[in-house]
Amino acid sequence: MNNSYELLMWLREKELLKNSPKYWWPNAFTFEVVVGAILTQNTKWERVEESLNALKKEFPLTPQNIASLDTWYLASLIRPSGFYNQKAKRLILLSQNIIKDFGDFEEFKLNVDREWLLSQKGIGFESADSILCYACGRDVMVVDSYTNRLLREFGYEFEGYEELKEWMERGILENWDKLRGLYEDNLNLCFARFHGKIVEFMKGRR
């Protein structure tokens, strides 16, 4: 395995996303992705889905609706995701800041950058890149512990998130001419599905 392009082609042979949404993350390009990116920290996605379903039964997921909630009420709805008091506070503050700095979610999608996201309480590299890739449709590769573990099996060691991300993106960019026809000339789609393939492959081996 010489680069991330070879890794992607190897994963493509396994047909890992046959039953997944096009962009892998459910309801891509909606505010639900932002909420999910916070809720999924330190917990399993199945728990996040429970929380998201509970929220959506109560109201449409918008920054305006989250920003106006009492912390205790939001915490009660997202309880399955764990760390619910902390996550509730962070979701409310993030929603308030989106409204304050962008006005609404559509403007946020168009204009937010990684620096702004990383300045928000509770958002680190992986959460920021997940929001940029899956909520905002940006050409950003998300990497996580699954990515690190898989590459370690191929003999690669990385000093941190940024080095791993750069390695993953570089192999795709250098071979984009070979890939563009497979991904509708859409780099965001390629990165989204690449990350999804890694996660599904590694989860399937548990």
C-alpha cells in the first residue's frame, strides 16, 4: 500500500457502502450533521441515532430551535449519547454562535471555515472536518481512529491528525484524473465515501 489512492481502490473492491446514503453520513448537508458530529464524540453511532430521533420527534433540527432550548431539556433528549449535559451546553452555544455570526444555516454552510469551527468549544479536528465535509460539502477528508488503526496495519505511523489527513488527501489529489469519473467529478463525494468505506470496513471487523 503505497498511497491513499491504492487504499481507496482496495476498499472499493469490497462494496462496503452498498446500502448507505450517497454521501455515507445520513442526511448530508443538513444541520442534523452538525448536531451528529457533536453527539458522536466518545460514543457509538447507534446511540447518536437514538438521540437524533428523539430530537426530531420534538422539533425540526435548526440552529434557531436548538439555540432557544433550556440546557436541561436538550440534555434529556440527547441522554443516550452520553456526556449529555456537556454536549447540550455545547450544542446550544454553537447554535447561538452560528446565528450570531452567519444568520442561518445556509449562510453558515457557504461561509464557515475550519478556523471558526476550531474556535468553538468542544470542536476538534475530526468534528470540524466532519462538519465541513458532510454538512457543508467541502473538499475535506475526515480521518479518525479507524483510519489510524487501518494504516498502522499497513505499516504506517503518523504523529497526529494533521499529518494523517495530509497523507490521505495527497494520494487522492495526485491521482484525481483516474478517480474523477468514478465520483461524478466531485472531490467532496470521493472524500465522503472514502472515509465511510474505512469506517464500515473497520466496524465490520469488530
